[in-house]
Amino acid sequence: MIRLGVLISGSGTNLQAMIDAIAAGELDAKIELVVSSRESVYGLKRAEAAGIPTLAMCAADYADREAADRRIAEALLAAGCEYVAMAGYMRMVTEPLLSAFPNRIINIHPALLPSFKGAHGIADAFEYGVKVTGVTVHIANEEYDCGPILAQRAVEVADDDTLESLEDKIHAVEHELYPQVLQDIATGKLVI
């Protein structure tokens, strides 16, 4: 079993997918702490409903990004976290977090990296007109969406897809792939 810290910035649907996979016995993990880059997001309510401790940051906390990441790293380490799962976390991690969890910060991105990096991967792929996009799980490093790729899954863009329908398809794949990759790490099937 792996002990996870989860970083969020919004509604926490990938967090919920992890919580559900743990409850179903499909993910051998315990989420020790959820850290949100924003106060009052729905993902914090999901964590609290599951009995998971939380740390809510605010915009002022990020005035000094490294100080914020040092505070987050200290909280994750104090909670006993072994790995960190970024689940819709909209901030780039910096050296204090990266050095506290070397090659153990995992991110999910809603496109097939290295294409469509950044915060709007689904919209960028849709607007470009690709026929195939997808989901990437990768190790976070000092470059945004550039760390080593652990897994990818393609998603076909149908002619009648809208941005909203494509988002739904991508999120459905995320909610399946992310817990699966974390389970592969927990069981040693995927060695980093």
C-alpha cells in the first residue's frame, strides 16, 4: 500500500476517482492529506466527506512560490506521504516539493503529451482539430508537463463531438487511468 498526498485546485473529480478506487479495493493506497491551492473548492468537501485531512492554501500563500511549496512539502511529509498525486492542481511545483519527493510526484494531463501542454489541453486539442487526443500520466519535474511519461491512453475525437462532450470523454478516461497507474506503482508493476 502506498501513502498518498493529493494536490487539487478545483472540484476534485480525480480525487474522488481515487477515493472510490480505494473503497472498491482497486487501489492499494491511503490518502493521508489533500492540499488545495484554493480555499472553498468542492474537492475539499470531497476529502472531508471521506475523512481525509486537508490543507487549504490561498493566493497570498503563493506570493513566494518556493515558500508555499516548502510549506506543502512539510505538511505532506508530516502526514507520512510517500507519493504525491497532482489531480487538477493548477500550479507548477518547485524545488522544495520536487526535492522532498524525487520522482514521486505524479501528474495527470488531459492530452497526449508532448502535444497540448498547459492548462487548456482539451480545448487546445479540440480547437486544433485533432482526431485523436487522450490522457497522459507522467512524473512532474521542473518543467511544466515535461516529465517522463508513465502511461497514456488515446481518446478519439468524433465528428459530432463538442468541447463539452470531449471533456466528458477525457475525464472518464482520467478517472480510470490515474487510479490504475497508482495501483501499478503500489504493486510494483510500475517501477519509477
